[in-house]
Amino acid sequence: METLLFYVLGVVTLASALFVVFLRRPLHNVLFMILAMISLAGLFVMLHAEFLAMVQLVVYAGAVMVLFLFVIMLLNLEALPMPALNGRAARWWVGALLALTMVVVLGPLLRGVFMASPKPIAGMTPPMTNTDIIAKELFTTYLLPFEIASVLLLAAIVGAVVLGRRRQEKTTKD
Amino acid sequence: MVTLHHYLFLSALLFGVGIVGVMVRRNLIVILMSLELMLNAVNLTFVAFSRYLGSIEGQIFVLFIMVVAASEVAVGLAIAVAIYRQKGTVDVNEINLMKW
């Protein structure tokens, strides 16, 4: 079972990677890259790195790839084909459909909220999850690289904003 | 039975595909995406080693790789936008002002 899952995820990742490199339209490349990121997150879960799988989904598939999509749209390299939606009634229908999809997807989660959760037995510590272990190491042994990483992120933000600015009209000096 | 070698082989293949993408493609955005693919292959290597050698340090390093990769993508895409505004294209063969 685990072998089958590994081969399925591996083939999906590899095929998506090949599509990323060899397809012509940049929009298709980005979409297959998102698929590759998601299947890589699945491989991380198989390796018992659940925290990293979620971080991969949120950061890579959720932020970095969306940034790529923004840039592709901004540079007009590719227009997203939109269906012709005229009138307010069509927009209401789309919104209702999306809300219904969200409820259907999130419904099983909400069910767990309303069921009674077992009280923790006093004196018995729960086993450490992957997040606990990473947090324990990250905030003690690796605290300095963690702080430097946040400074690096600040530098990247400032750099991206400066580089993305529109050039002002240059005035001749002296 | 999935051993360490399976994961290493897969990540080596992913890395190779990323290298081919960086070398072959001329669109700057696709080159940046292939670079991200290479970084993800290295992430997979680190996590596989972290699992099979029993140490969490591999996963901590993966966190830092993700931080660096995300900031590099942000800056790289800002450069791509600036190049597009200057030259009207993101074809890397056109960006040859510094060529001898």
C-alpha cells in the first residue's frame, strides 16, 4: 500500500515536472507546477513530515505559485480565459455555487467541532507530533538562523518593492 | 517496501528535470519555475534523509530552504517585471546588453 502510494505520487510529481518544463504556454506551466507542489506535499506526509507538508502547501502552492500567476497576468503574457458572465444574476449564482462547495468541503471538519472531545487524562503527556519536535529544535538550537531568516525576508520584501517600482522621470542633477 | 533509495532517485530525477528546464527554456518566468523545481527536489532529499536517519535537522533545513526560495522568487519576479517594462519581453536571449 505504501509502495503503491509512493509510486503514484512519484509519477504524478515527475509528470507534472516534465509538463512544467516542456509546455509552451506559461499558464499551463504554472498550473502543472501547482500540481507538482501538491504531490510533493503528499510525499512529505508519507515521510512523516506533516508540518512541512502543510507549510509546503501554504507557502509554495498557495503563495509562490499565486505570485507567478500574478506576474504572468500582469505582464500580459497570457490572458486567463474567462467565461462571459453578464448581469448580476449570473454573479449571484457563481457566488452561491462557490459557497455551497466550501460548505461541502468543510462540512466534515465542522462536525468534529460539535462532537464531544475527550478530556485529557491528568499526568499523561500526549506523544510529540512532528510540529512539536520541529518547534523544540527551531526555537532553542536554531534560534539564530530563525532570526536571520526573518531579516532575510524583510530584505527580500524591500528589494521586491524597490525593483518593482515604476521608474520616475529622471531629473538631471548639477 | 520503500527505501531511502527510492526517494533519492525520485529527487535526482526532479533535479535533472529542473536543470533541463533552466537550460532549455527562454522564457524567464519558466526558468524561475524550473529553479523552484530544483529547490523542491533538494527539499525532498532533505526530508527523506531526515526520516531515514532519524534526525529532525533535515526538516529544519527544509524550512530555511523554503524561506530562502520564497524570497528569491519574490525578488526574481520583481526583476522580471522590471525587465519587461524596460525591454517589452521576458525572452532571455534579448537580455544581452552585457554580452561581449
